[in-house]
Amino acid sequence: MSVVHPVLTEVTRRIAARSADSRRIYLERVAAATQDDTSRSGFACSNLAHGFAGITGGDKAALRALRKSNIAIVSSYNDMLSAHQPFQEYPAWIKDSVRAVGGVSQFAGGVPAMCDGITQGRDGMELSLFSRDVIAMSTGVALSHEMFDAAVLLGVCDKIVPGLLIGALSFGHLPSILVPAGPMSSGLSNKEKARVRQLYAEGKATRDDLLEAEAASYHSPGTCTFYGTANSNQMVVEVMGLHLPGASFVPPGTGLRRALTEYAGRRAVEMAKGEGYTPIAHIVDEKAVVNGVVALLATGGSTNHTMHLVAIAAAAGIELSWDDFSDLSAIVPLLARVYPNGSADINHFQAAGGVQFVVGTLLDAGLLHGDVNTVVGHGLDRYRQEPMLADGELVWVDGPGRSLDLDVLRPASDPFAADGGLRMLSGNLGRSVIKVSAVASENHVVEAPARVFTTQEAFQEAFRAGELQTVRTLQGAHDDCVRGGGAQVTFGEGQLRGCHVLLLGCAW
């Protein structure tokens, strides 16, 4: 294994030092909740009877006799959203697979799942970020019954995975494994979709033309195929060791997807007790959090994770800051070009080498911590492997040692850029982040007048009224602004200055 980069070591060290008290308190709470016997062994008879009243047969007898581990299923299933529709069948598969290895499984609870793709520009969008905390609370409610020895968490999209993780970490003594649904198959290319959108904006295509293009792009069950927050979720949590190796981008409706889901149930039983006991609190530590940040940076992932990873870390007693993101970004190369950072979609990325190649090249470059706990045991080397079916059986084989498409995925020794996909912005307005991988190099330095809006509705009204289409000299406006003590924001070596600054949330 390669020597870990000194900056990676230093950032991890300072996170651990900063978090020493909060992490200690968290782990003490986890230790106090840990039991040698099944979770239900201390129940009064009335409590226990309530817990198994709704099931029948051998599962009921096993729960009553306190003999077998009980696995909680927490799911974000609904059949409105393509990414979550495949989860309808998963609980039955998991229950059968758990039963086959001597466990019991109960559907513990559902969590809400909403889609920014539907609510964007609508009033429902105001609930989007709040939904993460509702999901975390819903997960906590599901696990609070103390009936369970481990958990299988079914979730994919933007706020769902962070919410599930935050909730599960609140019950950090329980082993937990995340199970995704996988991406939909590739539809209309991103280039063609963008072309139709542009024609519509110019009045050269009808609304029917536009809807046909959108429907051909978002066309079947599974996650949307661009590299937004949903697919960034999968990348990050797999590199953190919370998915099975290679589970992130296997499409729904395939034999491999079902085999991985069933294996996750069996693996949850193995992690529940004895020598294999692996609580989620012992997986999500300082090194795993840093690995998640590195995976995000190396692939140009969603800026939303500058919020979500901070919150996930906090749920495990770890204090992660934007300075940590910034310092890691300076040493982590950009390895992937996936839409909106390129024309390829997530299926193309996976075919080019996917998560397995990214993990391998980053480990070899000393840019990931390899000595970490995962849901399949100790060490991140397992995540160089990819799953496949051999004679109907699930096996893991070595992933590709080289990129199969250098226009989409590159090794750490020959990256698209020497630094990561996210950078800090700072100035007298405050601090923020920008997705550098989605900004052309010629736009890294911008000087222009700007305006402040406190609501998105006010901005939309001004845009429709043509108030943002100014023809006065930018330099003159800039000079007036600087003399008046205007705002200044720095990005790298460049600056954005303006009397009034328009800050629009554009994080995918």
C-alpha cells in the first residue's frame, strides 16, 4: 500500500484533534447502548409481545425465543420517483436472504423522499433541505424501538442518503449497510438534450419537442444518470465503506442488482454480533469522512455535500469544516468528467472503470486511507473489486487496472486537473464554495456589477422584467462600486467584485 499523502494525514489529524471531545462522548454513548445478547433480551414481556404481534410462523417464534438477530429495513420507497420505485421489491428479497442465514427481518419504517427535479422552481422546493432532517428523524423513530440488531437502509437521492445516515449514526451501536437502487439506463444523450433545450429557449422548438426530449432522457426506473447529488451520494458512501463493493451503479431490474441486495441482507446478519460485529459508529470515523471528501473532490461531485458531509460527520461526533475541503482540494486531482462536468453520463463512467478504478488509483497515489473499517471487513482494497454473476452466483473480481475511456476517467498520474472539483470562495460577504470542475478556465476571474436579492421570487421578477439586462459600461459600474466600498469575493487568484452581489443556489 502506498504511503499516505502528508496533507491527507495532517487534515485527518487535525479533524481528530478538533473532534476529540465530541467523538469521545459519541463513542461512549455507543458503547453504553451495545449489548452482548440480542437487542430484545432485556424487554418486559408486554414490550416484546408488541414487537412480534404482527408477524407469523417461524419468524415470530424466533423473535419470541430471542434466538436470532433481527434486521431492520428502513426504506425511502415510493412509486412516483424513478430512483425509489425499484425499492418496492427489496424488503421481500432481504427478508428471504436474512432468513436463509438464520436471522429475522422486519420492515421498521419508511422515510419521505422528494425530488428536486420535480419541485425545482415550485413552492415544494422550499421543503427540500428540510426533508433531510425529517428523514433523519424518521430513521431514528424506526430504529428507536430497540427491536433490532442491525439495519439495512434503502435510499438513493439528494437528501435521502444523508438523512438515513444521520439517523443511523444516532443509533451507532447498530451495524448498518446502505443499499442503492442503481441508475436508469442511458437515454437521450446530454448533448442532444442540451441542444433541444437551447432551441426551445430560442423559440425554435415547441413545448412538445422539449417534453419529448426530457422524457427520452428521464425515461425509466432508476436514478437520473447525470452526476448530481444522487449519484454523488453513491460515490461518497461507497468509498466510505458503507455500500458493498461495486454496488453503487448497477442498474435496477438486473440479476446482479437483486443478488447484491440479497447479499446485503445476509451481510447485515454477519455484522450483527460475534466476531463480525461492526457497528456503523466504527465505520464512520475521521478517516472514512476524509475518504468521502476525497471521493467527492476527485470526481467533481455535488457541492451539496459540503453541507451533507459536515452534518453526517457531526452525527458521528466529528467536526468537519470547509477549510478541510479546501486543503484536500489542493492535493486531490480531478479524475472524472461526467455531466454536468462533461458529456458522459454515470453509466459511461462506470463502464470506463467506475468506482473501482477511482478507488484503486487514489489508493496507489496515497490519497485515500486504506486502513479503515467497511461493511465487508477491514481495509479499502476490497473496493478495487467489482461484482458479477458467475453461474448465477455473486462473486467479486478485480476491477479494471486502467481507464477504458480517458475522455471520461483518468488515473491520478494523468488527471484532468491537478486539484479537486471544489474550491472555497471568501471575501467581505462571507464564505462559500464553487464547483470548479463545471466552470471553464476562462471564467475563473470575473469582474462585474451585481445585485442582492433576498428571495428567489424577487430575482425571478427582476429577470422577467429585463432589469438584469444592463447595457451600461461594466468597468464604469465596477469603478463606482469599488469607490463605494463594494463587495469582494476571491476564487483562487481571481476576484468577483460588486456593489450588490447576486448569490444564486446552483448546486446540483
